Amino acid sequence: MSFTAGTWTSGPGGDQAARTARLMVYGLLATILMVLDYRGGYVSEIRSRTAVVVEPMLLAVEAPFALGRRLGEELRSRHELQDRIALLEQQLRGLEAELIMLEEFESENAELRRLLEASRRVEVAYRAAELMSIDLNPYSHRVLINRGRRDGLEEGQPVIDAEGVIGQVDQVARNSAHVILISDPDHALPVRVRRTDLRTVAYGTGQINSLRLTDLPMNVDLEPGDVLITSGLGGLFPPGLPVAEVREVTRRSGEPFARADARPLGRLDRARHVLVVAAQAADDELAAEQPLDDDGTEPVAEQAEGEP
């Protein structure tokens, strides 16, 4: 049996040999290229040159996407700025409205001060004093302090400690003064309820830790815990000094008035150092109230006969 050459080469064995030959050629070519690249660096040079050619195309493809992202960020920033501007404009309108109201309140306050003749500025001076003795009479709450007329003390001046009002100067000597405490049965102090502005009078009870409020209306708005401060009526006590705290409000059926009990805030039985309050109008305003002579100068006090 005989086979021709064409039949041998076209069979399965011939295809396998051709593929093997091509693989060997490719392997040899790859080896030669790796050796050449190792010695001469040709592949790196080709890669760099290819990157130079390809980079503009990559940038051209990326440019629309980068532009879209930038435009989106700018639009978001613009919307945020517009919202912020709208919020600030709203706040500005609110502040302008409040400013208009404050100007109106200031005008009303000035008008009320003119009506009440309360425009005079008051300067308050404090003179420190120390207790010298305590009156042993259980029905008379008075103390003696080591400041007197030579220190500028006058009758009626308020006496306070670090917590509140404790009394007022009753009698003044040259180097000492008697102070009547607000708990004395003979003492009465005009006060005002800080919460409601109710004005009333706090009377001493003869007990060191108690004051009484009498003749109150039955429907009075007064509650335990309300703070009593000086009302300024009478001109002796400056307004706003803390006096006492309400402990109990009594409304008994059949009686025409309600009553209240208050605890003094000042340490009437424990204070050793006190302050005497002297209030007087400012010197510049007092000088402004003095009349002037025809030539615009201040008047000179007339000299008594026999004085140079």
C-alpha cells in the first residue's frame, strides 16, 4: 500500500507539526525581542512615544466629562449662594423691623421719663461700716455702727449687706450711728414685687426673719417665691435693692384683705460689716439746674456781714 506526499501533509499529523513550528518561531522571536529590550530599552522608548501620541486623544475624550463636572459644581455653588443671600436678606428685614421697634420703644421711654421727671441721673456712694453693738431690747431691732456725721452719714440713709437691705440710719452722732432694722415693729419700707410690679409696704414684725405685707387685695397676683425690691417711693431708698422673698400668702374667708409673710434677704442677725448707701444727683446735672447770671456766669453766694 502506497501513500502520496500530498496525502501525508494534509493529514492530522501535518497540522500539528505546522502549529509546533509556528510556536517555536514565535517563542524564538519573543526571546530575541526580550534580549534586545533588556540591552537597548526599545520597548520603554516605544511605550513613551506611544503615550505622547495617545495622551492628547485621552485628554480630548476626558475634556467633556471634566467640563460637565465643573459646571455642575459651579451651579451647586451658585444655588447655595443664592439660598444664603435669600436667608441673609430675610434676617436683615427682621433686624430692620426690630430696630424700628427699638427706636419706637426708645422714644416712648424718653417720653415716659419726661412725664415722670426721672431724667436726673443718680450717683450712689457706699460707705463701709462695722457693727459695734446690738440693742438687747427684744422689741427694738437696732444696731450701732462705727460711722457717723463726720463720715457723711445722715438720717434715713439705707443700710445693706451683700444679700439685701437690712435697715436704715435712724440717729447719727459724730462718730457713730444707730441703724433700725427692717424687722423692727416700727419700721415700714415701700417695696415692689419684681415679677408683677405690684407696689406695697413691708412692715417689720418684731421677728428677725419675718416681714409682713398687709391690706393686699384678695385677688392679688402674689405667689411664694416672689422677690420684693425697693420701689424708690419716698426718695430715701434707691429703687431696685433686694429686700425679701415671699414665703406665704394668706387669704382668709370673711376678711376684706389678704396678707403675706416674707423672709428678709439681708442677714439681719449675722451681718458684721455693712454698707451705708448715699444717693445724690450727678454734679454736672445739678450744676446745669442752677440759674446763671445775666452775663452767663454762675451766681456767687452772698457774703455775710463782717466777712471779708
